[in-house]
Amino acid sequence: MTNRMMITLVGGFAVSLWSMAAQAGPIDTSRHTHPENVQLVHEAEHSVDHAWEVYHRAALGGTVASPDLQAQIEQHLHEARTLVTQAQEAADRGDAGAVKRLVGQISLHTEQAIAGSKEQKR
């Protein structure tokens, strides 16, 4: 087993464990003053979880097209997680415009991460 393969396996396993702990669970919007905003953010959080799962399957299966693409995918996923936090804060403030804008950005990052994860090696 080469060093690169070992790093990929160990890194993929570590990211997999981290993502299991970070996955979005059910939400009770009745306790929030702006339940519609909270629900939008929650759905975006689930889309980020799904994108991580797609990426993990590709990374662990060794099918990510290149190390550069892998780095780009990870950047999109980390950016999406950061935007989820910002969207949660906006939802708590009741800023519907910011929530919609941030959820749109989250969607772009998750779509790019999923598309990159599905790109096959040549």
C-alpha cells in the first residue's frame, strides 16, 4: 500500500467519523420565532450532509478524478458548512432575505461538490 493510498484511507475515515457527528437531525420549529426560516436552513443542512455522503463514497472508493478536484470538493463542502452557520444565525435574527441568499449559496456549493464527486477518473 502506497503512502498516498494510506493517507486517503485514513483521511477519508477521519472525515467520515466527523461527518457522522455533524449530521442534521430532526428539528422542532415550533419553539422558534421564525419557523419558516429555520426550516429552510434545516433543509439546506440536510443537503450539505448529503453532499458529504456522496463525497465520502467517492473518496473511499477511490473514484475522485484527481487530488486537485478532491481539494476543490472539500473546499465547497467546508464553505457550505460555514454558510449553514451563518444562515442559522440569520434565521435566529429573523432575517429572511439573508437566509434565502445564504441557502442559495449553500445549494451552489453542494451541487458543485456532488458533481465533482461523481466525476470519474479518466
